[in-house]
Amino acid sequence: MSKRDYYDLLGVTKGASADEIKKAYRKKAKELHPDRNSDNPDAEAQFKEVNEAYDVLKDADKKAAYDRFGHAAFEGGMGGGGGRPGGGFGGGQADFASAFSDVFDDLFGNFAGGRAGGGRQRAARGADLRYNLRVTLEDAYNGMQKTINVPTSVQCGECNGSGAEGGAEPTTCPTCSGMGKVRATQGFFTVERTCPTCSGLGQIIKNPCRKCQGAGRVHKDRSLSVNIPAGVETGTRIRLAGEGEAGMRGGPPGDLYIFIEVEPHKIFERDGTELHCRVPVSMTVAALGGDIEVPSIDGGRSRVKIPAGSQTGRQMRLRGKGMPALRGGGTGDMFIELAVETPVNLTSRQKELLKEFESLAEDNNPESSSFFKSVKGFWDSMKG
């Protein structure tokens, strides 16, 4: 059976450019790949035909020979395809894998920059670190400068981070020739993987530094001064660029992230920039009214006037006495919530006075009167 025209197989014209040929092959290879066509028994043969066509047309010399002589250029020992003994193509798996690997590189970026740029990885970046810092509410209000000790990895001073004894320069990896990647042909595919000798760095160290064992970094506790801005709250994250672990063999350092946790306060409860303070008042002050002093988070005192007849739960606002907003934006307010306290451990005289007050009370408890009036109506309706 005669072979199909290579241009027809790829669906391009004879004058197609190299980019057009590659694009057409990539499309056909995806369509006809055997893994995607398990129900088509002819898929593998069609896939091989497409790869055979692309292997010829992607090469300028083979393409010129094919354009002049057709399939005969690669039959009968003409050898016009690029110097192979016994006829240039032959349909072997090596050529098939080579054809597909070009498009595989194009699709996946050749794993590390393509043939032209090499496959070597950059020196590994150091890990980011997390530090949990607990601060008081007063510290969160004022802001602070805090010195922290962070266990981390720093650049080795003996080898200046190179990992080699005496700071010597690493040598090119003999396994991958400095590419950081090695290739192996597996069936129809050329698979590229990280070089096992240099772990993708493209370089090896013949004499590792005795202090860091070739890592280029050593473990050490570092003291850092951290600026905690006013207004931080639980969950605030502060990033210190470049203060994380040192990278392997001179790689860039990671970052340090400080996570803030504000401790609960004995007097104040925080809600964003607002502060809430529950203040107990005596029954007489609540009934008659009066003045009380309440604390503020800045350490000062504020005088608050309690209106006569105040009930438990009544709130009063103190403007500007709350928490500062992080990164500016003003200051919140503080809310005072009254808790009317019932006296305990009464003396006989105090009990007599309260009983006398109760006997003289007329319409002094409107909420109680309203409630029990409603209760009486409820019971009457149930009887009906």
C-alpha cells in the first residue's frame, strides 16, 4: 500500500512554514494519541504515520529531499534525509520519539527553559518561616518595638554559602553536562527528568564544606527587632522579606511571617476598633443618678454621668476612646454597658428601709407593671 503524502497527513500545504507544520503536528498528535483513542484499533498506526511525517518535514534537509523526490528520497539507499546510513528515516522508534519530544518540549516548556536555555534549576530558595507573637491589648493600642529570637538557617560563613570547602566554585555535573535534566526514551516518548546526580542544580561539589556538609547554610538562632504598629489585632500578619531560612548553596532566603495574637483583657473586650466595658453600678446610683469614673485603654480616667432610672444593659458611648485603626483611619469608640447590682448581706435596718420603700412605691417599676399586666391577661385568656 502506497504511503500517504506527508503534507496531507498533517493537513498543511506544501509551502507551509516550520511554525505552521509544528502547530499542525501538535494538533494531530493530540487527536490521534493512542491513550485518547483506546476504542480505535488504527489509532496507533495513524499516530506513527503523523510522527513519521513530522520527523521529515521539521528538518530542512529532509523536507527539501522529500519535496524533490517524495517518499523515494528515503527508500533504496538514497539517504537524502540527513546522513543516516541505509536511507534516512526507516520508521524507527528513536526517530518517532525525537519527533514527539520537540512538541512535548513546546507544550510543557522543556521543563526548565528549553534546549537553548538549558535545564538547570536555580539554587533552591529558602523556606518561609512563621513566628507566633502574643501581645497585650495595651501593646496593640500603643504599638511597640519587640525583639524576637527566631531559630532558622543562615548562610554558612566558612564557604560563603557555596557548600564547597574553602568557598571553591562547584563543578559542572558530568551526568547532565550542567543541564540539570536527563532524557530517556521510553517507547514512543522521550521523558525528561531531574538529574539524580545533582538534583537539578547542574553542578556538583567535589569537596563539601565540613561545617555545613555541602548545604551552604547552618542552623542558628537569630535576634530580630520587629516593629509592631498600633492597631494590630489577632490574625494580623507582618511580613519581613528575606528574613526566613537561607537558601541551599547560595539560593535566595525565604521570608519571615509574624502572626499576631492579642491576649484577652480583664476589663475591656475588643470588637475591631471598638472597646466594650461592663461597669457595675449600685441600685441607688442607678435609681437616683450620679457620676462614676471608668478606665480607658490609654491608662486615663473618664467621668461618666449616669442618668436617674438607668437599667441594666444601658449603653453609653465615649467617642475616641477605642482602638486605633491599623494603617491610620482614626480611632474607634468605647461603649460603657451598665450592670445594676442588687445589694447583698443587708442589715436589719437596711431591710426595714427597703420594705418601707416598697410599701410607698407607686408606679416606680413600669417594666414590671407592664410585664405582670400581660401575664394576667394571658392567664385570663387561658381560663376563657
